[in-house]
Amino acid sequence: MMDKKILFNSEYDKVLHIRNLRDVVYMESVGRKTKTYCKEGEEYLLKTCLSQVEEKLPDEKFFKIHKSFIINIDYLEGINITKDKIALLHNGIQLKIAHRKYRDFIEFVKNKFDFW
């Protein structure tokens, strides 16, 4: 499923970009649009809201940690479990985990990795 190619209709440069879904690090809600961040630093602004994008993503690799963020679990490098609850991603990216999503996210992560 992660070898799936996706077509980004980017508002930045008015070009249709084809990328592997596995290259997406995270997605962010920006008003009624979705900003997509890829592993090599590419960014795409989609004309689709985050909840619509979420419906098309594979559940086994993507998790909505906050109303504004969906992350690719393959780029998760750690979780700051202090009161701030921060997902630590590839390249030093830090994203807030919503309080109401935290328990489900921890269970999701525990099911994906061996927990020691």
C-alpha cells in the first residue's frame, strides 16, 4: 500500500506532482486546504481539507494526532510524554498531540513497534 503513487495538484507551482505515499512525512490543515510535507523537504498545498485527505490514507501507516496534523508513523522518532505531548518526527519536526488523541495514539504506536 505504501508503494501507492499519489497525484498532488499543488497550488504553489500549478503543477501536478506524482509522489510515493511513503515519502509523505506529515500533513497539516491550513484553513480548508492541506499542506503536505515530504521527506526531502518538498511541500505541496492541496485544495482538499485534511479530513477528506484522511479518508484516503492507509490506517496502518497514518494517524491523526491532532485536528490539524496527520503523521506517517514511519517517520516517528519519539514521543515527548511530558504534559506537552509532542510527536518527534524526521528532521527535528515536533508536532503537538491532542490530549483527546493521546491514549489512542500511544496504543497505535505500541501495536506498531515492540514495546520494551
